[in-house]
Amino acid sequence: MFEHVLSVIIFLPILAGLILLASPASRTIARFTGLVISLATLVLSLELYLRFEATGHLEFVEHISWIKSLGVSYSLGVDGISLFILMAGSVLLPLVYFVFGTKEKGYYANLLIVQGAMAGAICAADMILFYIFWEVMLLPVFFMLGLYGGPRRLPATLKITLYTIAGSLLMLAAIVYLGVSYHAQFNEWSFAMEKMAHLNLTGRVAAVAFFAFMIAFAVKIPLFPFHTWLPDAYTEAPAATTFVLSAVMAKIGVYGVIRFVVPVFDLEFARFAILLAYLGVIGMMYCGLAAITQKDFKRMLAFSSASHMGVIALGVFCMNIQALTGSIYQIVAHATSTGVLFLFAGILEERTNTRTIDDLGGIAAKAPVFALYFAIAMLASVGLPGTSGFIGEFMIVLGAIKFNTAIGVLAGTTLIIGVCYMLWMFQRVFFEKTSSRSEHFKELSFTEGLVFLPVILLIIVMGIYPHPFLSKITPSTALQFAPPASVVAQMPAANAQNYGLTIEQK
Amino acid sequence: MMHGYLYLSIILFCLGIVGVVARRNVFTVFMSIELMLNAANLVFVTFARVHENIDGHVLAMMVMAVAAAEAALALAVVILLHKHKSKLDTNVFSLLKG
Amino acid sequence: MTNDLMLLMPLIIVGAGAILLMVASTCEKLTHELAAYGSAGIFAVAFLVQLSFCIAGNVAPYTEAFNGVLVASNFSKAAGLIILACGFFTSLSSQAYFKRNNFCSPEYYSLAAFAASGMLLLTMAQELITVFIALEIMSLAIYVLVGYDRKSVISTEAVLKYLMLGAFAGAFFVMGSAFVYGAAGSTKFVKIGQYLAAHGMLHSLAMIGGAFFIMVAFLFKAAAFPFHAWVIDVYDGAAVPVTGYMATALKTAIFAVFANFLVIDGALQQQWITFLFWISVLTMFVGNLIAIGQQSLKRMLAASGIVHSGYLLIALVAIGSKNFSGSVIAFYLAAYAAGTLGIFTALSYLGGSGEARKTFDDFKGLAKARPFSAAAISIFLLSMAGIPPTAGFMGKFYIITSAINAGEITLAVLGIVSSIISMWYYLRLIIAMYFHEAEEQFDEPAISSWAPACTFVLVLCVFAISLYPITV
Amino acid sequence: MEQCANYLGLIPLFPLLGAVFIGLLHVFTCKRTALPEKVYGILACVGPVLAFVLALKVFVALKGLAPEARFLSYKAFTWFSVGELHIDMGFLADPLSCLMLLFVTFIGSLIHIYSIGYMGGDKNYGKFFAYMNLFLGSMLVLVLGNGPVVMFVGWEGVGLCSYLLISFYSEDRSNVLAGNKAFIVNRVGDLGFVLGMSFLFWGIGAHGFDYLSLKANVHHLEPAVALTVCLLLFVGATGKSAQIPLYVWLPDAMAGPTPVSALIHAATMVTAGVYMVARFSFLYAGVELAGNIVAWIGILTALLAAIFGMFQEDIKKVLAYSTVSQLGYMFAGVGVAAYSAGIFHVFTHAFFKALLFLGAGSVIYALHHEQNIWKMGGLKKKMPKTYITMVIGALALAGCPPFSGFFSKDEILYSALATGHFGIWAIGVLVAGMTAYYTFRMIFVVFHGEPRDHHAYEHATDAPSVMTVPLIILAIGALCAGLLNLPGIFGGDQVVSHWLAPSLTEHHPHGGVFLEILAIAASVVAFVIGIKIAYTKFGHGAQEPFFSGFADFAYHKFYVDELYDRIIVQPYKAIGSSIWKVIEPNVTDAPVKGVSRLYMVLGTAFKVFQVGYVRVYALYMVLGLGIMSLLLSQSLN
């Protein structure tokens, strides 16, 4: 269509949001604006998706030099990996404006800003730019959580904010370290992501930098044991924020790992992959087990989301193409399943004024369409074949088995753990006798049913005919495992995982 | 010869420091500071002789001038203090803390 | 000679303006508001002149004046710009402030101008006694400004503390310069540099001791640990605009001259690296620890000022003496000045009469009543906290880069850690303003449109500065 | 060698489309004016019938080919393909799947027709048929899938449907719990299946992950891996086909409507495990040990279930345990590498067990959802059609010659004997006797003797023909299905076995005539004894017995459910709550809390130094100065 489509996708929502904040617009106008802008973004990104020919490299590149003396530049681009996270955001966010119609102006404005910021973080091809968007991403969440959150929102807000900022500031040091060492090795300043892969990092400082990155992303994902901010934040946040956090923002953490850690710190990554993979698995089981005893369905979904993120992260740490592709596919699947579940949870909360599972029941009889949608999303999140959830999960488990049998077997248990709490919740909320609160539960309105339909269909289509999606992802993931120059120098990338295994056997 | 002057000035300077830290009367404190400045002047003058140029003397003059200005301000402050608490004990003025 | 005067033009304008104001203030008709506009005009003119020097082509980056006593380098020009801008905004915010607190008289503004001229001189000074005199011109004016509210015992106590400790530090400076003079036979930086190049640092004890004392004096003015204790009380005691002025312009001037002094010669700088390293670390952490516990906003900002001095010291540690262009320091000073001055400007018209609102809790629910002011304050706080896309972040980024580039990775990481620590007490005010219910209506009639306008401009500055690319 | 047949894809598609269509109809109409039941009934039967027709077409097509070339395949599209992993959404029809196809669609259609009557008046009429069609579709995917992954789709799909249908009457918590139990237990099995697939893939999957390629490359697989794969897949089978230790869900599954029990939990779904093992016969045949394990687990399950079956009082529970027991037989069969025998038992079992369930359904229907056999009795006169058909079914189940069950069961036992598994054979014979006993215990108690509940008895009558016709058809099936695989000793040539031969890897044991006669005699004797005891105890009516000792223990099913609850469910919940209540706040979150507390403490503590005395500030300066100058002098020297 035209140049700079990425910039538009990023800055259109941000500007709209800022203008809304500054203007004395009424909430209806705010909602309408949000709707229009997010739909426009959706159209743009669909157009992007169609024009995307999967070369595996960055496409739609924009490059404007900013700080010449440091090689910092405003440069954007998407490849198969980032494209899908971007799409997940653009496809899902319009839903919010349809579903939640009665919120303050700031609510919608912040949503717009966070959407743009996330798009920026995903598209950024320069580390500094990435960092800037990465931090900006947090601010709207901070305000939404603090302004429109639940009763115990303040501690939650402080916890998520400080926790995340602490992580990411360390990452800033690591980023600068990368830039400086690039200058030292190639005698030219640059913060461009793809150049960093040529870096040849060894020694203690490199390991420290590796962990600085890992911690920042682990907090965002969140990877066990850095997940402790999640239950409070997800529970106290307004539905849309929880949705944004779980559906897109958490994924950007995984994306960061794929983008920075894997190519740049190939040696450290190979060395610590086994440890990280165990963290992922443990997180999956830990949160999955914790979910079963939750009385509050939002909190339960929060834990389930954390549990799934553990699996997704595991896919990245397994260092083979099946697992990596699987986890990228699972990113989208999880966004469309668990993310949507959070929206449904928001609807439930709005219409019954409760978050306690025991207060509900028999909703399936009252609202069959809602129950159907909910069930489909739920089945996707437990990875039933025929839904999007299965493909990713299967490939991750497959890859995990190849990477390390024990981890693979443990990862497999996600099939069981997930289904336990989900069925338990579904039974108590949708089946059984109708309780007093769910007595007058309102069925989804026609428009609501209509706007959710595409996502629900997407879940099924992605489960039955994933090939077209995967064919856009695989070139990039394959590129991830093409041996970078520095690795060839020390050891073939093919042995990277064997290397990891030998470390593990020691 | 020169070392004598230097030692003297250093001793004066240290006396000044001790005075600032130890004494509580505002007047005394400011006097100790003047003492320190004069010690510095002595050093200037001494070195002026050593280097056999008059820079040092000029500098000493300037320092004196500035010191005088400072002293003037100091006196004004002393008067203010006395107006407020009719005491010149520095420990009295500790409203701002924590 | 004329060329030299040309270089000094901004300084001359400000100084002359100051004297003019002083004289004019004898006549009754000159209300302090007029004086405020006058001084603002003076600062504006000087600023424009300075700016024209900066952007006018074929200006040598480094020109001596008065045979090496003064120097106009890009660094000093940038510092000068910052100082003049601070002066401008301060006089306008003071105008708003003194609508609520009536202890003002026209001399106030001339004193501000005097202080500014001292600072300008300080940025250019290349000779120890010039430094001392400039320092005193600045300090004496500031002393008076701090104690301007003669009725209030608080400000009197503040001026006592400031004056006493300042004079104390000044004495050290004089002693130090005396010894340096003794060692090098001159007080010109250039000569000292030649001496050091010839004999090296460790040749004479006098040189070491002297340089050490001078540094102590600078560290005192920069409020570095362990010479930080006065800052909190003085900032707290002084009137809000004065505090803002001290926190920004004065700090700029001090760090400018400090940098100039440190780069006299590599040997000198090398000698103090380890010291400055530890001092900056301690400064950052002590400043943070003090800031955490504060209830009063001014005291918190004072403490955070200490922390920012710590960051600047990182930059000082990292500067290579060779081809020194203090761009990092200048940039950080500009960013910091924009943020801090912004907050103080906002406080000067939000603080209420007699600075009724001073603690965090007093600003609860401000966002509901004054959304734009609250937003502005939040932006300034975020800038000070170093959250992108504000200037504060870029400043921090440059400092970290220069530190790591100079191999001071530990220092950079510690700086990061300290900024993590500092995050809480910045967010605290935002949380108070946005997430708490209002306990009072902030419904005083709008007194002056100048200060809010300044706040707005400063918000723009915060973003504009962050986009301005510098060459490290 | 294999031919392409596009219509293969349509076979599962019809029921699936039916499911979607009916489901949408139901969802959008149930809140307003519900459609007439006829509409749903007809819509529901279209899919299965069309599928059956196509199945016949497939059969004919296969028949037309040379025995060795009997493969029809159809690749719908590439499902997913990453690196060496390449999975097609493809379907394969060979003799094995064709056989399954035939009886699944046939019995499926019959049961759909039956349900039209049975479900009459239910408010979720439409929903029921949507689920049933969905189930049939998934089952067909399972059967037709050309590789393990595609099979897994159906595998999980049928699991889902069984969950939905068990908890069909969802107002009642116990039903939903039963559904959850079924789904979760199945999931445990599925974990085994997935892991098995993964190992298999990394073993030999790189060259194509469908049955034919796997069969071609199976010799590349290391024995250890092969054993692992076999066992893991069998774990999946135990889940789906209710074998030890995962059989516990099936009896509870009877909470669903009776046609569901007939179709899903007797005839089709539960036999998927057997089908899967037979599918992987090329794999199992290579691994002796795995086969033995399968066989032994199977036969032990058969024994256990038979014991439980003898003491049940719920008519459907009796049939449920008999199903488990028969499944045990099937596994014993495939375990001893008599795959065709196992499959054949699957085939015959489908008929008579469906028949029995539907018959039981009619009884329940007639008695207004009374399921306790001790409240029935003397129904022979009231519902003759049902009685006769059920007796036929019972005889088939009990293995009375010449009914279908006899031949298939005998085939299995004979193969066990012939391959030298005497233990299995002996237990098998014993179980045969017990089967005869409990089956006829049920028949006698329900239909003979005096009516125990006269009120219900009065209103009892034969069901409408829409329900009885399927009974009769099935009865005929139960009667003659056995003849299809008449062993040589009866002058037949095992048609089915030969038909299945191309798609199975088995060698028929030749134990000689003596062994055959021995096997036949043993099972006949066992049958006679069993039925004799049953007759003497219950033939003329009997009162509800009071159980004690072992009987009581068996009546409570050895307390296995309670045991599982103790050692699995409760600990699971305990761990969950302890993580949430204990570990999270005290271990994982403790550092964060600690840091923040330390932070505040330090912050407040530091205010102490701001004493406010200017002299003290000066003192700080001097002290700092002193320390620094000390350090300076240190560094200088």
C-alpha cells in the first residue's frame, strides 16, 4: 500500500491515545475513537500480513538514523516471528472496545497507547528503540491498573511496576554492553539487532549480560520463580488490562528471548538452556497445580496463563525448530484462547458482580452461545486436537522429547494438569444448578456474539488448517538455527544442544 | 624558613576547622572560618615569596575582599538569628531535620 | 580585546541587567512583578545571544579570553544556555510564587541575575582565583535568596547552615588553590597542566593536597557524599523557586567547572578516578536512602538531587581527558534541569500560600482537580526516574554508555541499581496524585498564567531534549 | 500401489457437518421456540447413513482390488510441516479400517435411529444429536486417519464427546463429575499416546509419519525405543479402552443416556484402543515383551471386571463391567499377536453389546428410568420382543455356540493356548464361565420370576418400533456375525481373518486339531457351568441378596475408586492448595517481600543522620575529609 506502514501501526494508536487524554472527550467518543483506530490498525496489519512474503528476514524495513555517533537508529521491520505476535495484538484488541462499553476515557486512551507501544516493541529492529517501547509499554498498564483496578490494586500496581522496571533496567545495561562490545570488536557503533548475532562474546561479563537479559524477559513472561507479581496483577487489573498483559505483553517477553538471547548469547544459551527449560517446566506444573485450588476464576485463569507461558518458554529453550515453531504458534493460540478467556471472565464478572467460582453455576443453560464460545476457547487452552492449542503444544512436547527426555515427559503432563482445573471450573460455573447470581445471566448480545465469532473461528481454523500460518513462521525459525559466524568459529550450532546436554549430564 | 610559614598556616587552618566543628556560638564559628581563610592567605603570600612573583599577593588581596563580603553577609545573618531566637547557639537552629 | 568582550556578551548582559534592576528597584514604581518580567527579559536576551553564538557558523570550539583566564568552549556555552534558561523559568515561576507569598521585593530578581552571572563566569573560568570569585559571586547571591523570607525562622536557619558550611568549604578551596599555586607557580589551569605534564602528579605533596582540597570544595557544592548533609535542609528551608534555581542552575555551573578542572590533565584525572568512583557510588546510594524516608516533597527532591549528582559523578569518572567534549554531562544536566525545574515551577503555583502543600499526601487526588498539572508533574518525575521516552532516560543512557565504554562496567551497573531503588519515591507521588481520592479541592483561583505556561514549555523540553542527538 | 479415493474425506465430514449444523440450530433456537423433534431426528440420521453408504462403497472398492493392494488413501491437505516433521491430514482405508468403518457406521446409524425414540421429550434433544454426530465424525477420523497424529485427533475428539455426553444431564453434579473423571482419566492415557508418538517420531518418523511409511521403516527402530513406544501407546489404549489401571471411568460413564452407553461406551469408542494396537501390529509383533504385558493386563482386567460384574445391581453397571471384561479379552487377543481374533471380537462384541444396552435401554425406558435390577422381574410377559432380543444378546455375550460371541472369544482363547500362554487361556476360560453367570443372573432377575415392583410392572410395555426395529436388526447381527469368521474346524475358512490379513502383521498359530477341540470344549463347559449356577440361584426369582465378606468387598469394587481418591486426587489437591497457601507466600514470594521490607527499613533508618545540627554536618565533612586523606596517603605510598 505505502511506505512506513509499520510506523503508522505503531504511532497511530499512540497519538490517538494521547490526543484523547488531552482532549475533554466523552467516554462514548473515546470508545468510538478507540474502536475506529484499532480497526484501522487491524486493517493495516492484515494488509501487512498479506503482503508478507516469508523470506525469513526482516521485511517492511524502515531505517532513519538517529544518534549517528552511537549508531542508534529508528529502524523497524518484521519477520515471521514478530509478525504473528503483532497480528495477535491487532486482531484481538478491537474486541475490547466492543465488549467493555462503559469505561472511562482514560481506559480507552491507555489501551490505545499500550497497543501502539507493544507494536513498537515487536517491530523495533534497534535495541535502544526496542528498550524504549519496552518501557513505554508498561506505563499505560501502570495507570490502568492503578486507576481502574480492583480493591487491592495499589500493592499489585507497585509490585508489577517495580518488578518489571527492575528487570528491564538491568537489561538496559546489558544492551549498552552489547553495543559497546560491538564497537570494540568491529570498530563501529551499532545497536542494530541483526548485527549483534556476529558478536563473539565470552567470559564472565557476557554471562552476566546474558542473565541481565534473561531476568528482564523472565519477569515479563513470567518464568518461574519470577511470576509472583502475576497473580495479584492479573486478578486486580481490569479485564482489558489482564487481557493485554496475558495475550500480548507476556509474549513480547518470549519474543525478546528469541530475538536477543538465542542469537546473541548462543554459547551461554546452550549452556543454560537445560536449566531454563527446567524452570519452564516447573513453572508450568507449579502454576497449573496452584490453579486447581483457586476460588476466584480470574485468579485461576491467571495461574493457568502462567502455566501455559511456562510451556511456551520451554519451547524456546528446547533449541530445535519444532519446539521453537511450536511455541511461536502457541503464542498466537494462547493469545486467542486464554486471552479471550480473560475477556469472557470480564464479562462474567460484569454480569454477575462476582469472581468467586462457587457463587456461579448453570450458566450453560442460561447462555448457550456464551457457553459454547467459552468451551471452545477453554478446549483450545487445554490443547484439544482440532483447536489451535494442540498444534503448538504437540510440537513443543515433541521438541522437548528430542531435547531431553525427562523434560519432555514432564512437559507432557501439561495435557493432564491443564484439563483438571479447567474442567473443574467449567463444571462449577457453567454446569450444575443455576445459582442465585447466575439466575438472570444475560446471554451475549448479537454484536458481541458477532465480534467474538472471528476469533472463535480462528481458533478452529488454526487447529484444522495451520499450514498456511506455519509456512510464514518456519523460514524465520529455520534461520534461527542457521549457524551464525561466531558459533562456527567455536563449535557447530548443530551440536549446541548436545553441548547443553553434556553440561546437563555433568 | 618557608616551611615554618607553611606549618604555621596549616596549624591555623586546623584550628579553624576545630573551631567550626567544636564551637556552638555562631560568631565564633564565622571567626574560625576567617581564620582558615587567613591561613590560606598566609600560604599564598609565602609561596609568592618562593616563586618570587606577586601573583600570590594579588590573590591574597582578592581573597580578603571576598572574605569581607562574606563576613558582611554573615553579620546580617547573625542579626536575623538573634531576632528570631535571641540566641546565637547553632544548636538552637535545628528545626529542619530528618 | 573586543573579541573577548564579545565572548562574554551574555555574562555582561546578565550582570548589567542585574545592576540595572538593583538601581531601578530603588524607585517605588517598580513592583516586583515588573522586576520579574524585566529579569525574565534579561535572561531571555542573554539566552538568545548565547544561542546565536552556539549556532553561528565558524565559531571555534575552544577560544581563550583574557589570556587564558576565561574560555568559551562548546561545553561552557551549553552550560551557559542551561543556566540562562533556568534563570528565565525561575523568574517567571517566582512571579507566580510571590503572588501567594508576599515577602518579595524587586531586588530578589537582581540577585537572581547576579547569581546567574556568577554561574556563567564559573562555567568559563580557567583560573583558580577566578573560579573562587565566581563561586563567591554566585554563592553570596544565592545565600541571600535562600534567606529571603526574613520573617520565617526556617529560611533563616537554612541560610545559616548554607552560609556556614559554604564558607567552610570555600576556605578549603582557597587553601587548596594556595597550595596548587605553591606547587605550580600559577593558578591558571593551563600552567598547572603544563606543570603536571612536566613533573607528574606525585611530584609535590602541595599539588596533591591542594588539588584534593579544591575537589572537596567542588564536591561540597555538588552535594556529594559525605558533603551532602546540608542540601536537604537548605532546599527545604528556601523558597520553592530558589530551591529550583539552586537545584538546576547552580548544579550546572558547579559540574561545568568541576569537569573543566578535572580535565586539566590526564594525570590529575587518573589520580582521582578511584576516589570519584567510590564517592559517586556512595552519593547515589546515600541519596536514595535519604529520599526513601522523606515525607516532604522538597526534601525528597533535594535527596534525589544528591542521587543525580551521583550519576553526574559517574560521567565525570568516565570522561577521557583527551578531546574532552562534555556533551554527556551537558546533556544530562539539561535533561535533569528540565525535569527538576519543571517540578519546582509546578510546585511554585500549586504549593499554596505559605507553601501549605509540601508532603506527598497533600497532593492526593491532584489528577482529578488539575489533570494537566498532574500529567506534567508525572512526566517530569518519569524523566527524573529515567523512563523513556523522556530526556532523563536518554541522559542516563549516555552516561551508562560512556561509563561502560570507559570500562567502568561496575559503576554503570551500580548506577542502574540505584536508579531502580530511586523508582519507588518518584512513583510514590504519581500514585498519590492519580490513585488516591482527593482530600481537598485544589480550587485556588489561577494566579498567573506564566508559571503554567513555563511548565508546559518545560514538558516540551523534556521530550525535545530526548530527541536531540549528541556526539559522545 | 495405493489408490486415491477422494470420497474417503467425506465419510467423517458428513457427521461432522451434521454436528455443526444441528448444534447451531439448537443453540439458536433453544432459547426461543424449540424446533419439532422430527427435524432433529431426520437431520441427525442423515450423516451416519450417508457415511454408512460410503463405507459400503469403500468396501466394494477394496473388494475389487488384489488382497495385497487393498489400500485406498486420500490426502486432504498438508496439516503441518516443520523441519523433518511433516504431517498430512490424510485418510487411509485398508481392510482393517474398512471393517471398523462398516460396523461403526452401521451400528452408529442404528443407534441414532433408536435414540429418536429414546430421547423423545428431552429439552436438549438437539444438543444430544449434535454430540452424537460429532462423536461419530471423530470416531471415523480415528478409524480412517492415515497416521498416528490424525488418529489422535479422532482419539481426543471421541474422548471429548464422551465427556459431553456423560455429563449430558448437567444439572446433576454427579453426572458432571463422572464426565470430568472420564475426560481426565482419558487424558492420562493420551499423555502416554503423545509421548509414544514423540518417541516413535524421533525414532523413524523423519521419513514420513503415516502408517505405511512407519511400517516400511519399522526395522530401523532400536528395540529399546520400540518397547518404550509400544508400552506408552498401550498406556493410551488402557485409558481409552478402560483397562487396568485406568478402567475406573467406564462404569461411572453409565451416567449418560443409554444410547450413548451403547454406542460410545460399548460398541465403538472403547474399542479404539484395540484397534490402535492392531494398527500398530507391525510394531507390537516385533516386541514379544510388550505383547505379553498387553495380554496379561487384558486378561487380568477381564477377570477383575467379571468379578465386579457378578455383584452389580444396576443393570447398566452389569453391562459396563461386562464390556470392560470383554475388552480385556480383546487385549488378550491382540497381546498374543492374534490381531484378527481381537478385531473380530471387537466386531461381534459391537453387535451384541449394543444390542444388550439398547435392550436394557428399552427396559429402563419402560420402567421410567429405573435401573436397579432388584426392582424389576417377570418382565418376560410384558415386553417379549425386548426379552427375546436380549436373550440372544446374552447368549452371544456368554459365548454360547453358535452365537457370534462364541466364535470370536474361542478364537482368542485358542490363539492364547496355541501360542503357549496357558495362564492366559486358563483365566480366559474361568472368565468365560463368570461371564455366562452374571449375564444370565441379569436376564433371570430382570425377566423371570415374580415382579418385585408391581406399580412399575403394570405400566411396563414394549418400546415403539423405532426402538425395537434396531434391536431386532442387531439381534440378527449378534446371531450370525460369528459365522463370518468360521474356523476351519467347523468347515469355514476364516473370512474376516483373511480379509484383515493384508493390514496386519501376524502369523496364524497352528496348534493342531486337539488344541482347537480342547479350547472349544473348555469354553463350552465353562459356559454351561456358569449358566447352570445362574439358573439355580435366580431362575425362579430371588430376593435381593445381602453381601458379606468377599462378596461385599467385590460389591464395593475392591474400593479401588476410594483408593485412587486417597492416593491421587486428594494429594493432588493438597499439593495445589499448599503451593498456593504455603509455598507461594513463604518461599517464592518471600525474597520480593523481604527486599521491599529491607528497603523501607533502611530508608527510615537513614533519616537519623539528618540530625539538623549544622555542627554535625560540618563534622561529617571533616570526618569524610579525614578518611579520604588517609586513603589518599595510602594510595600514594
